[in-house]
Amino acid sequence: MSNLEEQIKHAAEKAVLKYIGEGGWIQPDYNNRIKIPFEVLTDAWSLVDRESLKTKLAERIESELADRIVNHIAAELATDIKQILSVTERREAIRQLAREHMDSIMQGKTLKQLEKE
């Protein structure tokens, strides 16, 4: 093969790879999509119970916020616990304390209850 033929082949391969990579061969035809008449959308919107919609939105927002707050707190606690346990002496002290009070810990007693004993 001559140098010109190799360059043409390389350029053609590059063009095909670029065309496939950009997704040009699978783009949807937006000109032939189904169009919903404006009046239908207007009528549908007029039937929406806006107060019910607001209530449901508020519930969803509250739920999302609660989840995010809990996740944030959990991440902060995990970071703090990792930092505390990263010191060997502290880790061993916690293990020793747990060994001494294992029965109480397994019964779910609080630190104040353990201190009273």
C-alpha cells in the first residue's frame, strides 16, 4: 500500500470512529414526534388540585431533606469514629472498657447506668 492509501484509510477509520463516538447514528428524529395540543395541556392543568399538589410536594421535600440530614450525620459520625479509633491506645482502652462491662453493654445499659454500678 502506498503512503497516500494508508493516509486515506487512516482518515476514513478516524471519521467512522468519530461518527460512532458522537452518537450521530442513533439520534432521535424530533421532527416526527407526537405533538400534544396546547388546549389539552391547558385543560389538564386546570383540573389539577393545586393544594393537594402543594401538600404532596411538601411531604416529598420533607422526606428528601430528612434523608439528606440523616446521611450527613451518619457520614460525620463515621468520620469521627474512624478518627477516634485510629489511635491505638484509645482503641485498646475502649476494648478494655467493653470487656469489663460486656454483660451490661449486651443488655443495652447506658453509660450512666454503668457508672452507678
